[in-house]
Amino acid sequence: MYLDYAASTPVDPRVVETMKTLMLDDYANPSSTHAAGRRIVAHIEHATGQLAALLGCRARDLIWTSGATESDNLAIAGAAQYRADRGRHLITMSTEHKAVTDVCSALEKQGFEVSRLHPDRSGLLDLAALAAAIRDDTQLVSIMHINNETGVIQDIEAIGSICRERDVLFHVDAAQSVGKLPIDLGVLPVDLLSTTAHKIYGPQGIGALYIADRPGCHVEPLLYGGGQQRSLRPGTLAAALIAGFGHAAEIAHGSMHDDLQHLSALRDRMWAKISELPGIVRNGSAEASFPGILNVSIDDVEGESLLLALEPMCVATGSACNAKTQEPSYVLRALGLSDEMAQSAIRFSLGRPTTAAEVDLAADLYRRAVERLRALAPRRTA
Amino acid sequence: MSNEPYSDRVRELFADLARAGDLADAAHARVDDQGVRISLAASCGDGVLEALRFRAWGCPHLLAATESFCRDYEGRPCSDLLDFGAAEVMATLPVPTEKLGRILVLEDAVHSLGQSVLRDLNDDNG
């Protein structure tokens, strides 16, 4: 049973068909000027239009990348470098994805300063703290839309408004939200937005970065050579993957309302079935949360054993762990969880194919695993 | 390089923790350390370990190692408990070296159980 859709989704069969056409029939290099090359360009332009329609932006403001990690790197490092002569201070949150935190750390080694704001216990950013953290030399704020571990949704409109007032660029890691929540970049005060295909039933290996066409908003490239995509991200465009992303975006656009209703019903069903377990807590805001993610911790259950006891169910642990390192999730620790509670965290992430029967089975497996492990344990001493 | 964190042996033991439980009228030992908790019980007859049971809170490797110990030591002389060493369990399951500390907690618990068992035997003989 697969309940790890926040990590990756299966490719929609309709998307596979679109990609097959390009892989088998229209396989020319889009940089070639012959007819076959021009057909590929048309496919790419069509896909760019599909993603632009989902995002409410202009097609020319989109750059294709290899995924959200590259988009985050290009946005943050690229914008920081572009605006370095104005200032070298960046702001992000301690609960961001590694694709953001690690590039920030790399920039610190290059002489940039980074402020990492902590969320409240529900995972939300304190807007007053953000406003207070912005300095005269602040150039960029990077805050994710939906947190990949907890599903907490940040108010990107309010955050972006604060950034606009202070003439600071605002980057959003929207890997978990594009195609799942309405996003209208024609209205939202967002300057840079990262996304990826494989969270919305598109292929792995393709992403995009939105760069707003406004003064002061630009990125320096990370790669050089070829001149494609206005030299901002050169390299032969992965036409089949781009076409797949475009089609997945179009499908997500059309099914977003139904998807949200479906996920909400399943998430609530799941929580109703396990919330009676003694010592269970839901991590992150219950109100400002994406319904496709339910993150729970439970008292007096060891996380790694819980994860193994749940096999073959595919879920994510709250620990950035493998058998070698059992470091508790830095995201959950930032929400104030103890190491033990953070280690016991399980992220159930639901998707379009998830059924009520699967949710019932998952809840039953979880209850039984918790009860089994608790029955094994000696009582805690005072 | 394998990214499989558990050997087949660890998986088998974890799936069938048959020695988990309690024993009445038995020698006991308990150690809480390194973020894990282990409680052991042993019943003996004629200087031989007749039954071993455990309760444990910890990772799959610790649970598997404790189950493995209980299975392996039933039927052996009680004095063997004092010879139990973490190194053998680490090698046979195997357990990643990063988890040595947890297996040393098991070793402490087994040695403590051995001392308790031998003390009871001496009391009976005295």
C-alpha cells in the first residue's frame, strides 16, 4: 500500500501517452532548425502554456529545470548573486526543505548572511517576526507554500505583501502545492516560484522556476553553455518530460477541486480512525493544512520499529533517518516536539488513487503496530 | 552499496518476537540507557536456563538482538550469561556499528541478569 504521495506520485497514464509520442515519434532536438526540431518546439510551447495556465502567469516567465531542487537553487543562489551589490542578507524558515536550507548554508560560506525564522508550534510563520527580520540589506525571503512533512500551508499572499512593501524578492518553494492548491501568480505578490512535475502525476526529472517580469527580479544562471532559455538555464530541453509536465499540469488544473474534496474526506477518515489512540498527536496546524498530508506522532513508541512494523505500507517517517542515523526531523523539532516524539512521527500522504479501503487498512495497520510495540515495552520508570 | 537497513535475519526476528513477555518466579534484570529500555527474565533449573523472556523499547536491531539472545541461551548453563558479548550479536545479525551503544545496553542487561541468576543459585545452595 502506497501512502507516500508527497514524496512522489505515479505518472498519470494519459501523461505517459503524451510522453511516449515524443519519445518514440517526435524525438528531435528542439534547438534544431529543421521541421522535426520545430515540431518539438511546438510541443514545448504547448506544455509551457499548460503550466502557465495552471499558475496564472505568462509562459515566458517560466524556466524549465530538472526539478524543484534545481529550481530552488537557481532562485535563491541566482537571485542572491544578482542582487549581491545591493545587500547580502536572506531570510528563510528553519522548517524549509533541504533544497532551500542547504543552498542558504552554501551562500553563507560565500559571505551571505541568512536569518532562519522559527515557526510557532503549529508550524506557521509569525508575520510580525518576518517584518522585524527584514533589514535594509535584505534581498530575498524564501518560504515554502506547503510544508512537505506536516502539510502546513503558509500565507504566501501576506508574506509576499510584506516583502513587496520592503522591496525584497519573495521566493516560494511550491513543490507540494502547485496543482494542488489554487495559485494565481497574476495576483499573488510572488517573485520566484519553484515547482516540480512528480508531485502531480507527472514524470520525475522535470521542474520549473517562475521568474516574475518586474524590476530587480532576476537570477544569475548556475549553468553555462548553449544559450537555451535565455541562458538562464541552458542545456537541451527534455521535451518528453516537459510535455509530460504540461499535461499533468493541465489535468491537475481540471481536477483540483475534486482532488481536494477527495483528499479532505480521506484525511479526516484516517484521523478519525487513529485519533483515539492514547498519546497520539497531529503535527502541525489542523486548520492551515493541506489535506493530502497527515503527520502524527505517538507517545512511547519507537519510530524506527514503528516504521518497520508498518511494512509493507509505504509511508514516510518523521525522522531524516536510515538505519545508520536516527536523527529526528528538524522540521518537527522546530515545532517543539521532543526527540522521541519527532522520531515516532509518521507522515501519511494521500493521493488521487487512494481509496477509503486503503485508508481503513492503513489505520488498522497503524493501530495494531502501535499496540504491538507498546505491549513489548517495559513500563517507563518515573 | 545496499540501502537495505535490515538483514533477513533481523526482519525474521522482528516479525516473530516469540520470547517477548514475562516469567513468574524468575530472576530479573532491567537497564534503561542510551534511549532504550530492556527488561529480562530467566527461569533456571539444575543450573540451566530453562526459559528467557524480555520486554524492550528500542529500534528493530535492538528488539531482534534481544529476541536472538533469548532463543540462543535457552538450554545453556546459567553461567554463560556472564560471557554474553555484544560483538557476537553485532556480527551475526548484523547490527550497524552506529548502534553498538544500544547493543551494549543489552550486554549490560544480560550480565546483570547473569549476576541475579547466579546469586539466586548460590542462595539456594546455601
